[in-house]
Amino acid sequence: MPTRSFHLSTLLLAASLLAGCAPLPSLDGRAVSSRITGTNDTQLGLAIAPMAAQHPGVSGIYPLADGRDAFAARALLAAAAQRSLDVQYYIWHEDITGTLLFEALRQAAERGVRVRLLLDDNNTSGMDATLAQLGQQANLEIRLFNPFQLRKPRALAFLGDFSRLNRRMHNKSFTADNQATIVGGRNVGDEYFGAAGDVLFSDLDVLVVGPVVDEVSQDFDRYWNSASAYPAALLLKKPAVNDAGAIEVKAGKVEDSAAALEYVEAMRTSPFVKQLMERSLPLIWAPTRLVSDDPAKVLGKARHGTGVAENLKNLLGVPAKELDLISPYFVPGKSGTQAFADMAKSGVNVRILTNALEATDVAAVHAGYAKWRKPLLEAGVTLYESRRSWEEGDAREHTGRFGSSASSLHAKTFAVDDQRIFVGSFNFDPRSIELNTEMGLVIDSPELASQLGAAMRSTIPQRAYQVHLAPDGSLYWTARSANGSTTRYDTEPGTSVWKRMGVSILSVLPIDWLL
């Protein structure tokens, strides 16, 4: 006979499921806002104008491969902004760098800058109080994209509304005064900016000035005013008192910590920071286009053929000689594998870098990739898998401008024929193609594209495992050392039999569409 506690547990579960299915707040009366134009008289506008005048119609690009430089660029843009900051991210951690950037946004708003912060709600768990505090600051508004009505536990909300909540906003941009923007693969958190002691994601952003910045600003407006962007105040518990200053107090404590002091000091000595402050940063000027998904994609309502995947094919073109692709979460599926195989068989040098099993932070994604290695290799595709670590040395020397000495690959970039390059948030997997919204820049720059090509031809083979197909059909891995010697591995390097077994089990499950 069921016990009273059983009935109570059942009622609580039912109530939670109903809460997870509860409708989101009405957006009636939500303010519509747009980018602030006419900002040529701001300090950013005045600094950029002389350079832009020498390069009409094209945008200036600076790759941010080093995590500290990537953080410094965001912090300095926030400090320099005078009219507006439009900030859009998939993940924002409440750690050293995340807290310092929250405070940078708050300080900008306190100066009178209009700050719009758009966060995907999937990764804000545990941050409601901080976001509510930050939202009390005048001139600063936070919106949560595709939010959870049930704030906790989030897992129960998935049970009640999986189809909607499984689709996320993966976009990443940081735009100041409609004059300069940062677009790429990095979220906000210590592991992305070289401030974490245990793990670092090797990633890539670009700092951009010029006409494409206005495209990014217009795209931000599209998301900010979309049917999936909810004012945080409609969802979060209002603080008892107006305590936006609590963010300042928290940031002060973080700044005084030993880890933060060491990080900030390292950042101050960066040549990039010196060049940026002296306005001597060597930009690469090139035609640049934004590609971005329709925000209605998370509602399953985007028009067919308008997504990032389709636009990339049109803008990058069909490779004639070379395709270099870096994707941390690479799940090509049957059609993608066939496309890469056809390219390789037609004589195109196809080189792909993704995470090794020892380096990935999502084993299920590796399972979705592993099953396609053999047909790719049979067709002549070159496969590299990023190592978890390599020999010590200068990270910049190891990887040039495309990544750092890191534990896990997170950059998303690819180049065609050493002529055109994409940098953005798009992973070559079903989730990026079908479920999440993505964005990035297509840059028509032989200089940048050839840098990636050179890295794939020379540097990457020394910093990654190369996957090979043995005559008997089995796979093996080789790793080069600095002295030129090669080590062979007949099983996935750096992994246990249990981890390999788990991935093997996952690889036969029909979960590719979720990856």
C-alpha cells in the first residue's frame, strides 16, 4: 500500500512538472530598442575613423588567439564605451573574469552608457540573485533568451518543455558604441580567458572595426527584440533593496584575490594591451560579412535556407584545392562525411582538427564523431585530434595566432583555398545546424586564411595526434615530439578502457541529433 511519503513525493513531482509546463510571462509592453548610431564622435569612433578612411568599404580584423588578450579587449571596450554596449553570450560564469566583466558593464551603465546584456538562459543556473542585482543598475537591462519558467530545478523544466528548451542561443558578440565588436567562439569564463588553473579552452575571437560592426549591431537588435528574449525582471525575484552596488563589492573582493592579481598583472604586460592603448594594433583589412541564424530558429520557425550553414556554403564557396577545418565538437553525420569524402576524392586537401577523447569536455560528442573516422580516412581526409597537453614552452610560439597551449580545443574556424576564412560560434555538428542559433564572420582575407592553412600544415601536426588507418582496418594514432621522434598509440591516447567502452556504447545509440 502506498505510503503517505510516496503520495507526497508524487504530488511534488507532478507540481514540478506542471511548473515546468507553465506558460512564460507575457511580453506585452516590452520595450523595443535599437542600436545607437551616429557614434563617430565617440572616442572609439574618433580613434577608428582615420584608419577606416584609408580602407573604405572593408573591415579591420585582429585575431584574438590568446585568452588574456581576449579578456583585455572586452574589458577595454567596456571602459572606452560612451554610448552603448550590446553584449550577447551563451555562457557567462560567475568566476574571476565573469565577475570583473559584470562590474565593467555596471560601471559603464553608471557612466551613462546604455548597456543591453542578452544571455541564453540555459547556463544561468545559480546566478538569479546576481543578475537581479545587476539589473537594478540604471541604464542596464538584462534579457534572458529562451528562458526557463521553472528557475530550479532546471532538469524538471526539461521534462515538461523539452522541445523548446533543447534549442539554445549559441551566439557570442561584444559590441561597443557600434564602432568595434568582438565575435568568435569564446564564452565568458576563466577557462576561456586563461584565468583557470585547471583547464583552459584553446579558442579564437576576432576584434573587428569597420562596416561589418553595424551588421553585428543590427543582428543584436533582431535577437534583443525577438519573441524569445524576455526581460530578466519578469523571471527573477526582485531584490529587497536596490543593491546593484553589491556587484561592485563582489568585484572588489575578486580583484584583491591572489589569483586575480596575478592574472591582471600578466594581462598588463601583454604586447596586445600596449598596442591597443597606443592605437598601434596591426589590423588586417578585408571584406567581411556577418552570417547569423534567425532567432526564430529556437522556436522551429526559421525560414528554410536562411541559416548559417547554408550561408557559409554560399559565401565560402566550394573548395578547389584546400579545406582546413577546426571544430571542437565535430559530428559530420552521413551527409557531412560523404561531402568531405567527395572533396578529398576530387583532389582537395581536407584537413580537420577536433578534440581527442582525452581532451574533449563532452564525451558523447566524441562518440558521435568517432564512428565517422574510418570512412573519412578511407577517402583521404587528414584527421588531427588535439592533445590534452603538450611539451612546455611559449604558447604563442607553439600556435601562432590561432590558439594557445590548452587542455581542450574550443575554436570554431575554417578556411577555403587559403583565401577565405570563417570565425564564429558554429560547430560542425547537428546541434549547430538544426537546433541552436549561431553566428560568425566570413572574412575574404588570404593573409588570415593562409595563416590557418600554415598552422594546419606545420604547427598543428606537432601539437595534435594524427589518426591513421592501418591495413587491417584498425585505427592508430601518432604524436610528434619536438625532437622529431614519433610515438604510436594503438588505442585512443590518454584514456582508460572504461572511458573508451563508454564512448563505444554511446556511439551506437541514436543520439546524433542531440549532439
